[in-house]
Amino acid sequence: MQATNYEFNYDNEAKNIGLTVGISEEIYFCTLSRVSTVYVEKIGDHWVAWRENYLSNNKRISNFKIIANGSFELVMARTKNYLQYIKKKRK
């Protein structure tokens, strides 16, 4: 069986789900509110997505949640689902 080689354009994939490019092919983010931001970052050879909440009128993190950890495809899928969940919750 022949191996299939997938080539991703990380920036386009991230933009398609609503993320902003921080550093091309390394870090992406999306501001959910004035006190909450979602980040996706390549750390070593895997990707991590997390959400940070901040104290009002302060730059200190009050808490964070790991959304996904693994391959780019997995992290983007889970981040997309998380962003959709937040949008539905706000309605």
C-alpha cells in the first residue's frame, strides 16, 4: 500500500475556522471577548490549543483550559468545534 502524503496550508486552515495568524505556521489566536482568548500553537512536533481567561482590567491570567493536543488536523477540528459551541452558547 502506498503512503498518502498530505500537504497543509496551515494559515488557510486556521483562517477558515476563524483564527488570526500570529506567526505563520506557528501560532494562531482568536479573541472571544475582552477577557477570553483561544490560542493554537505548534510546540515541538505537535499542536496545542487552549483558552485563557483574564481578570477584568488586568493582563494576568485568571484561568486556562486545554482544548486539544496532538496533530494539526485534530487540534483544528476540536478548536473549530469549541468555537462553534461558544458562538451557540452566546445566542
